[in-house]
Amino acid sequence: MPQSFLGIGWGFPIAPDAGGALEIAAYEESVRQSVWIVLGTAKGERAMRPDFGCGIHDLVFERNTVATAGRVTQSVRDALLMFEPRIELVDVSATPQNGGEVMQISIDYRVRATNNAFNLVFPFYLQRASR
């Protein structure tokens, strides 16, 4: 069965279910949570895996512009290609939100084992930069 290659493990964030056992993330939900973890982890944050994570966190003090959106898009693409082999990236885009500190990152991907397509939207919060 193709889904058996996707894995089953603890859900993220780790929390108990109604019966007191740890919540489980299985198959495509495990993949979705893995994508979220890659994007939410800054490079150098994990002591034993300093290369793991996404470079968008280095851009947190950049201005919310189209140029920054291009750098964010490339960082996300590089991180997911490196750390999530269970997916095929269809599209990655980052859109500066008007007048705010949020850049909306949209990721379209296909799970290789099942050929099911998904979209994940990740809000990236930029600090207010001086003008």
C-alpha cells in the first residue's frame, strides 16, 4: 500500500488525545506537519542538525517587498526540496500583504506515494522595518 511509505508518528505539536495517549499523525497528515516543521525551523536552531530548517528566518527584518518575496520563495523551495522527499513541489509563492508585517507563503505540492495534491498556506511574520 503506497500510504505505508508516508509514515505514522507523533502529531505536532505533541499533545494528548481525549484518551490521554499522544495524538498520532498518519500518512498525508504526517507529510503536512513535516512541511510545517521545516518552514517553522530556523537553520541552526537544532543542535544536532544545524543545516535543518528554512532560511526565511534570516529575512525576518527585511522590508515586506516583492524582492523579499522572491528570496522567501527561493528559501522555501530549497528547504522543501532538501528535507521533504515525500513531496513534489508544484508551486511556491510568497505574497506581501498590504500594509502589514505578514507575507503569505502558499505551497502547492503533490504527495509522491499517493499522487494527491495539497495546498498549505504559511504566514511569515516580518518585523516592522524602518523606512
